[in-house]
Amino acid sequence: MKQFIASLLDKVEKQAMEILELKRENAELKARLNQNSRNSSRPPSGDGYRKISKVSKNESSKSQGGQIGHKGNTQRQIENPDEIVLCCPNKCGCGHEFMGSEAKVLQSKRQVFEIPQPKLTVTEYQLFGCKCPECGKITQGEAPLGVTSAVQYGNMVKAFVVLMNNEYKMPIQKIKQLLKTMYGYEINESTIINTLGNCYEKLSETEAIIKEKIKVSEVGHVDETGIRIDKKLHWLHVFSTEMYTHLFSHPKRGKEAIESKQSIIPDFKNWLIHDCWATYFNFKQSKHGLCNAHIVRELQAIIENDKNGADCWAKKMQDFLITLHNTDYPERIKNQISINNTYFEICRQGLAAEPPPLRTRNKRGRLKNSKARNLLRRLIIHKNSILAFAFNQHVPFTNNLAERDLRPAKIKLKISNVFRSTNGADYYARIQGFISTTRKNGKNIIEELYNSFNGYNFITTPV
């Protein structure tokens, strides 16, 4: 009888452990199903039909139209129009016909902004030769620098092609169609590819200067995203600041890529902002700041899957970080000790609410922690990096700058699906880095691309 009871107790214990394991797996699967762009790193495009629609104007508390204090961007007349057309009356309402000799008084002006009819201008350089009366040698005149072929496209056409392919994500075939529609000339595919390669070479010195500028910046943002090159997974890495952007592609995501000759990180010694990718912490020469937007989203996932909801530790930590971000910097410094104590107290509550996993019978290996406990572990280990924004005025709350600089590549891949070759990806990375830098510095993109084909731009030629 005792043996039978013992076997029953043993069976009950096994079943209890199995139930705990099943509950854990069920909670994990439910959490995975509930993932969206608000509580994970998934992009909004992955939300599908579950995407939360924006509040319509009818449901909004704001009145329609421009809001009070909004300056707007109303189109205004310019002082020096390209063409002036005089509109004089021919006949008065009383029946008198004007002869044109009457005094005229300007009553009003109306301006029409119009795109001129697209047309390629063709410049012909005729090279004449002169015979020397002394030696009899014929010396031919020289064409301007860069004019080397009997027929070729000018640098503005090249800048336009690069702009369409990089900045506006147009595939090569679409660029051909656009030029044919607008100008009546169908540019060859090989010419477009050679133009991109030429721009890549022209920007070599520019990229080197951008990298040096980033190396001495006080704050740098780093991130990476997957791209497809010839059906294989590669990675596009970014290192950017408020004024400069550097991009490069690499077959690897981690240490091998970040320590390659293309990377700036090994030479960077200031604040490095990232999303807690473990490889970045290997660079001890840098001070590390973490993206709190990622932390807030992960906390949101725990809140949505926790039975206590708004009363759980994750909600307290989320509110704490957001409130701290909205607190004035002098106030944060003044209350630094209190802030640290509050942070640790929330983490302590989290550890109490998220017990370590139980080992089931006959199951070997390392126990798998829940996502909540893994997040708590990071919150405790990387506390100084998470709160770096609070006590260092130049450190931002998020790593959104790097993510914004990577987003154009994802849009390009949605349109073109894949880079045909590593050369194509390299062309894109260097040119897009320059375009992003140009925009950050408030310069005209097509003008700077045109200048780059001429051998200079605002970076290589100091203003």
C-alpha cells in the first residue's frame, strides 16, 4: 500500500511539473502571438489587419484645419519672376475702347509656378586644329575636363539618375522609362550602372572625411539591418550622428563586421548609442547608452501579458522611464540618488514577481528564463547605460536616429526586393550615406551630387 501511495505521489509530482512547463510554454506562445509594433521590434508593416488605425478627424477633439499657432507653409509670390506678362484692359464697362496710350496703374499681381517643358540641352564642342608655321605640327584644341567621348551624358543627368535610384528607390528599368517619358531618350542599363559606380568612386574621399568627423563626435548611433544580396542574407551597418551618416554592407552582423576595416566603432571613444546588441559591449573604449524606446516596447509586451496589467512592475518601470525622460535635466541631477533607488526598487519588485524557472525531471541543460526575467536581468546589468540619458545632457533617450538612417534601405528593398551584387549594395551604402549627410546639413541633394561628379562637394571643399 505504501508503495502504491508513493507511486501516486510521484506521478502527481510529475504531472504538476508538466503542468507548470505547459503553462510556461502557453504563456510564451500567447506573448509571441500578441507581438506587434507597439510592444516589440516588429515594424508597423508587420501588424497586418491588426494595425491600430489613427483617430479620424471626426473622432478627434481638434477642430478641422490649421491649429492655433501653426505657421503653415503658404506659397508666396517672389520678387523676380522669370517672365512678366502685361495684362491691360481693352474696353471699359461704359463702352469706351482703350487705345494703349492711357496711363496705367498696377492694380494687382498674380504668379503661376509651372514646370518648364522637359528637354535635354545638347552642347557640341568642336575641336579645331592649328598648324604651326615654324614646325608644321598641327595642334588640336582641348575639350573641357570630363568631355571624353563623341557622345555622352552630362553630370546633371548623372546626378539625376543617382538621385532617382538612391533617394527615390527607383529600379533601373523605371529610371529608363522615366527618362524616355520626360526627355525622349532611353538611357542604357549599363550606363546607369556605370554612373552609380562612377559616383561611388567620386565619393571615396568624401566618405573618408565623414568617417573622421564621426570618430570625434561626442555621441554616435549604431545599428544594423538585414538586406538581400543575390538571394543571400547580408547586413547593412550604420554609424551616424546628427550631422553625418556612414553606411556599409557586410556578410556578417556581429564581431567580424564591426571590427572590419569598414567600421568606425573600434576607433570611437565617446558615447555609443545602440539597442543592447551584445557585440557592441565588447568595445570597452566607448561609453554605452541604450535605446529606451526598445526597453519601453518590451515592457509594454510584459504589461499586456501580465495578469496584474497596470499594477505590475513593468508598468511602474515604463512610467518611471517616460517620466524621467520628461523631467528637466537639472532636476534629474539634483535627484540622482533618489532616481537610482527608485530604479533598483522596481527591479527588486520585478525579481519577486518573476521567479526563476523550475527544473523539470530528466531535463538537462541551462534553464530557460522567461522574457520578463531576461529583461530584468538586462535592466540590472546595464543600469548605467539605460539611465545614461538621465545624467548626461548629450545622451539621447532613444536610438531612433540610427533607425531613421536605415529605414530608406528597407523601403528600397520593398520596391526592388534584392541587390543584384555586392557592388550594388556597396554603391548604395556610400551614396546613401552622402545623401543623408547632405540632408542633415541642409544642402541641396541634386546640386551636391552634381558637384561630386565635377570633383568637389560641400564636404571636400570647405565653405
